[in-house]
Amino acid sequence: MRKNLKAKAYIYPLPVLIVGTYDENGTPNAMNAAWGTVCDTAQVAIVLSAGHKTVKNLLKNKAFSVAIADRTNVVAADYVGIVSANDTPDKLAKTGWHIQKGEFVNAPIIQELPLVLECKLVSYDTETEICIGEVVNVSVDERILDEKGKIDVEKLDPLVYASEVRGYYTLGEKVGKAFFDGLGLK
């Protein structure tokens, strides 16, 4: 039996993304954003409300970073989502995160987050609040790489967000091989 729910964009899982920028004084800032995805082979799209300090910063600098939050950083990741840099400019100080400047764009790299995309701003639509970024570099902590130098999702242990229950979760085990398992039905 099935049940109809209200019309909502229930897409699971939503990645917990930490968007990083520098302000006009060079102070690093980061916010938690769960409405983001890949929109081309080297582009990301994230919905970011215009009132965020992060949006003001990325429009000024034309650059930002996007990190994948992981299990070990759930508290700090949640904190940067509930505290605004408009009110608390140095909010990253409470997270315990260590910041280094991106090598390819003027955006912070949070060392504790295992996977960080350095992005150039492609566009920001004030009506839809969709931000598109071109990925110019991917910076990873080597501990999440497999023996072939590829990202191991289980080692990454990414956080995902479930909006209906306002919960953070992690992914489970690998259950199939993409572009292979379905071949038997051809």
C-alpha cells in the first residue's frame, strides 16, 4: 500500500555541504547548505538564500569552497548552519576547525573536512537563489583514498540530511556496482 504526501521535493540523501568564503577583511566564513548537487562534470549548484553572509562574500570574491561534512564533524557542521556570520563574524573560531587558503581560488579550505571543492563563481540568480560554481580543484585528505588513489565513500563517511525529520545520517555499505549490475537484464 502507498500513501500520498504533500508536494515536497523529497530527494534522499541530501549531502551536508559546508560552503566557505572570505569576507571583505579576509576573515574566513562557512555555512551549512544541504540543497546542493552536481550540475555538470565540473560544476556544482547550491541553493543559497541571498541574506547569508556567505552569498555576499562569494559575490564579492567570485570564489567559494564546498566541503563534504563527515561523521566526525557533525557538531561543527551543524553549528555553522545555525549561527550566522552576519551576527557572529568569527563563528569558525568555535568549531575548532583549522583553515588554510585555497591554492586555486580565494576561498578557505577546512582541513578537518576530508573533501573540498575549490570553485569559481559562474552565476548566482537572485530570483531562484541558485549558485553555480565551476570546480577548479578538488582537495582531499589522503586518508579517504583507496589503494588506486580514488575516493573511498566508506572512508569519506559523508553526512547526509533528511529534511522531513531534521536529521543527519551517514551512508551505509556498498550494495551494487554501477553500470554493471543491470547488464544481466539487457
